[in-house]
Amino acid sequence: MEFIVSGFLLISNLFISENKEFFDQAIKEMKQGAEWHYVGQQSLDPTAKSIPGQICDNNNRCSEPYILWKLKMPIHSLQEDRANDR
């Protein structure tokens, strides 16, 4: 059992450290009011940090990377920012 827990912790730590830039940006934007929205399978947004999904078959042919969720600022928050800029 300890071996399983240790393996899980190791894999979790590797995942987080490999994607640190994404997590730092996501936390920053969530503190500013951004929320996660399911957007369905979409191409990557080159201006956004992401952890893309990608499906490969047994012959190592892979589809294009995609996202399913996107972090977005609520519309009312954006409207308030624009009003404050005036």
C-alpha cells in the first residue's frame, strides 16, 4: 500500500512541477475572478496557458492537441473593468 501511495505522490509532484507555469497563471487569474468553463474539444489558444489533451493510436499517429476547459473572466467583471477605465 505504501508503494502505491508513494507512486501516486511522485507522479502528482512530477505533473505539477512540469506544468508549474500553467498552475501559477491559473491561480493568478482565479484570484482575479476568472472561472472554469467547459468549451468542448477545441484547438489550443496560442495566447493562453494550457495542459492539452491529445489522442494517439497504436501506430503512433496523433490527433492535434486540444482543450476541453478554458479559464474565463465573468462578463460582469469585464464590464466593471471597462467602466472603471473611463
